[in-house]
Amino acid sequence: MEPKCVHSDPSDASSDWQKTNFANLIRYRPNGMYYFRVRVQGRLIRRSLKTDVLSVAKLCLNDKEKKQRQASQRQLAVQRGRGQMTLGEALQLYLKRLEANPDVKPRTKE
């Protein structure tokens, strides 16, 4: 008797995501949370809106999408050397990178 393979079918994974009537807004069925899905500069970005209420998700959607697009534009401008970066912006960028760096211990970050 052969053991049964219990692998999930990849097509089942796509059924976990439910489309909504609103552009760039999707719902993850297992936990009911809403996510925004947007393509920025050729990359597909999917982030949680941290809510399971549709009305709250609709309100947050535009703000989050706008933030993603602005961050992408700033990053692209800096990479190309065209963006005029102030000292304050450079400091904020450095501190964000430092905070996100897992190789630096928390006490050092303080």
C-alpha cells in the first residue's frame, strides 16, 4: 500500500485570496485580513492593512498606496543621483537603514 501524498495543490493557494470590488484591495480568507496589492516600478507589492473591516481598509488603501509610490520615487531619484537630498533626509535614511539592519545589536542602535 502506497502512502498518500498530502501536498497541497498550488491552485488551492490562490483560492486563499479573495478579490474585492475595489482596485488594489484583496482579502486573505484564512484570517480575514485585508491587503493592498499594487505594482510600483514593475514590482508587485502586497502589504497588510492590518484590519479585517472593509470600511477601514478602504480608507487606508489610498494612503498606503501613495506612500509606497512616493518612497519608490525618492529611492529612484537618489539612486540616479538626481534627487536633491538634504542633510535631514540623509540622516533619516541612515537611521531607517540602521534600525532595519539585523546585524547591529539593539543596544548599539540606541
